[in-house]
Amino acid sequence: MLKFKKDLKLLCLLFLVLGLSACHVFRTRTNTRTVPSRVPYEQPEVKAKAEASTLMSTANLIKVARSYTGVPYRSGGNDQRGIDCSGLICNSFKEFGMKLPRVSRQQSEFFPAIDIPNIQKGDLVFFATTSNEINHSGIVTEVRSEDEIIFIHASSSKGVREDNMMNSYWKARFARACRPQFVK
């Protein structure tokens, strides 16, 4: 009977420790607030990842974005069955614990703006395709020359693909480029 009571006390202690560790009081709090429209640049909160291989870098960001190549376009889509341009950016950054706004226009205000001559791999690019307001986005995957800047995006007619943003269509609709702040 004495051994049973001792085992019962250990079991109760174990449940208490497990219960407290699951309690929200002991968890690390992460700010996952999205930035509303027209708010100045704000450094995003980043969750630490356990494995060094998942550290955020330009190469890893592009690799995640390219894993969606060929996925069909779906307005509001957020997975391999269908995705839109801002969903592609959100999902790519989400892999590294970064929560970005879900709308292209808001994404364009999340990181500091840069000029096209300074553009490089990993930069975000934004376009106004149907009006004067930003409604399309992508991630620069390669800078071959000043006339050939390749970006990945979710095309409404051809799904996730890479195109030259300096061709006549995209160049005429270019609105802004931004440089994400990565954790190395």
C-alpha cells in the first residue's frame, strides 16, 4: 500500500508538471499581429526555429516559393491545391515563422522600399495590374541584368511561375520593391 501511495504521488506530480508546461502562462508569447494598410515600416516578429537548416535566408525563401511552381491560381488560395500571389508570399515566409499581411498592398508596406537598380534575389516586387492600387506581388529569384529580373508569382492564368519583370507587361505595371529583413 505504501508503494502505491508513493507511485500515486509521483504520477500526480508528473501530471502537475505537464499541466503547467502546457499552460499559456509558461509559453513564449509571439506577436503575430498583421500590419494594417498605410502603416510605416515595422520590424516583423520572428519565431526561433530549432534546426539550423531552416534558418531564414534568401536561398531558402526562394526554395520554398519554388516548391509551389505549377500550382494553379486560386483567389484567396493558400495551399498546393491553389494559391494566389499574396498567399505565395505569406506561405513562403510562414515556413520561417514570419507572419506577413495577407493582402499584396499591405505586404508592400511591411518592409523598407528599395529602388530597382538596387534590387536583388529575395526582394519582394509589387504591381498595379488593374488600377493604380497594388494588387499583385512576387519574389525576385534571379537578377541576370538590368533588363532581366526574374520573379516568382502566382499568375491568374498560368499558376505559379517565374517571369521577367522587365518585360513590357510587368515593367509598365511595376509599383514598388521591398527588401525583407532576414534572420541569418
